[in-house]
Amino acid sequence: MYDNRPIGVIDSGVGGLTVAKEFTNILPKESIIYLGDNINVPYGNKTEEEIYRLTKDMIDFLIKKDVKLIAVACNTISSLLDKYFLDFNIPIISIIEPVTNYVISQDLKKVGVLATNFTIKSATYERLLKGKNKDIQVISEACPTLAGLIDNGDYTDKEIEIIIDLHMNNILNQKKVEDIILGCTHYPIVMEKFHKISSNINFINPAYEQVLYIKEYLEKQGKVSNLETSTFEIYTTGQKEIYIEMINLLSTKLPNKIEIVNTKGGF
């Protein structure tokens, strides 16, 4: 059995392009409809109520596009899925659960988590990891500015490196770790800067683990696509230019179209 309907991907901005890139690499026959709410980035500094409202609008938008599944390419939103988004008649896949499965499968004893304020305060990573291995040590570090800076696309290498260096030092001063989860999909966009500053650390990219998880799910459900030519559409509440810039930076598939959506009265 096949299901050639597209997969929906949501994020607060351009960070979810790291997930879209993994779909291109791992599931190239799947069409993607991407929705980035750039006008409201970063979600990690908002209230729970604000995040819920904005997320519901994005999910409703993609359901109207008849997607077969929604990949939440945002750690902040994923931390709220179990609380608010279990009643939809469509699979909504967290980016957090698959990476915690990976950490446990690798039998890691200590792991760092670098993420937005909201994701860290929610303690979702720590709760899920300790639920699977009560003895694992989780060292968390909130980074309130990095996602927004990356999403604006208006930064210097020095600015990014200063922020990364600050937060890496904060983690490593708490506990010596060799593995750190980049708990925001914006962060892998500047992965080379993380490696430059901490070349001895294994930085774990949740986008890769999420798409592997979705691949297995679609295969089990008999819902993979068999399209010879898949499509990639981007919708954004922000500006098109930042998407072109980030797609070029990630060296990933160019979209078939990029469209600005009007948020007045909802998506």
C-alpha cells in the first residue's frame, strides 16, 4: 500500500529546514509541505498559551492541505504535544521522543541538552530520558537568543560563536560530557560553528532521528509514497529571502514554491 499525500512540517521559523533536508535524504519520494511561523519566532520565549494557539493554527492549516502526517520540527512545540495535541485524527510526530530513543539505544550515561528557555523549563528531555533510564545524567542549558538570531539571518560569525561558546562553557562547567543534544532545529544550521568551538563533542541532531522514526512508522503503516517526482512547498508568515538563504546554506533541495501566508484571523 502507498499514500502519496504530502507530509506536513511545522516550525517557528527556518530551523525545521534541517528536518526537510533529512526527508530529502532519507525519504526522497515523500512530498513536503513546510510551514514556518517566522513572524512569531522564537516560540521558546513565549507563554504556553501563546505556543498552543499558534501551533493549533499551524496544524489546522496543514490539515486543510490534506497532509498524511505532521512532523513537529520544533522542540518547544514538541514539549507540549502530550498535553494539548493528542485528539487530532492525524499522526503528529514529536522531534523529542525519537532522539531520546537514540540516546537510550546508545547506552549514554550522561548527555547535555542545549535548547530554548521553554524547552528547558518544561524538562521534557529530562523526563523522557529518566523515564527510560533513571540513572542517566541530563545537563540542561537554556539558550534564549540563538534561534532568533539564526532565523533573522542577520548575524556575523563572531556573534554566533560568542553565544555558542558561552553556552557550551556553561554546560561543560556543570559536568564533563561527550554527547550534547542540539534541542532546537535552528542549531544544526550552524553545526560547523559548534564543531569549531567544541571539536571533541558528539552533537546529536534530532532532525535525523525524527525522520528515521517517521520512515519506520510509514513503512509499518503502509503509507510510504511511491511518487517518481516529489514536491517541496514552503509557506511562511515571514519573508521568502531567509528561506532561500538557509536552503543554500544547508545545500538541500530547492522548493517548488515559497508563499507568504496572511495570519490575520488565523492562517
